[in-house]
Amino acid sequence: MISRECEVATAAIEAVEMPADAAAEQLEEMINHFASQGWDYVRLESVSTIVTNPGNAGCAGFGAVPATSAETIVYMVVFRK
């Protein structure tokens, strides 16, 4: 039986000269961590969703807040055992 596990990949990157290198290093550390526990790296997935705040009509229009939408992308690292 194949087991699968997904971990959310959140790169904590400070202001560095080569941010792509820093992200790649963090991904490599995550892969090595799970490999030491017997997991095999499968792939990196991204899931995109739209988060909507419906806003508020306020009281007779006073204090009204318009609706907003923002795209959120979550990256997941997929492993199998």
C-alpha cells in the first residue's frame, strides 16, 4: 500500500541577494528531512484559490467597505512511502 503525505511549503526568505537559491535550499532541506524518515519526494504542487471578503454596506452607506477578492496560492510538497 502506498501512503502519501502533503506538506505545505512556506519558504521563509529574508532579504537576500539570491532569493531563488534560498527557496531551493529550504526545499532541499525539507526533502532531506522526509527522506530520512523513509519518504520519497514526488512533486511540488500549487493550488490557487480566490479569497473574497463580501464587504459591508454600512449604515445608510456610512462606514461602507467594498467587497474585495485576492488570489492565494499555496504550494505543497508531495511525498510517498
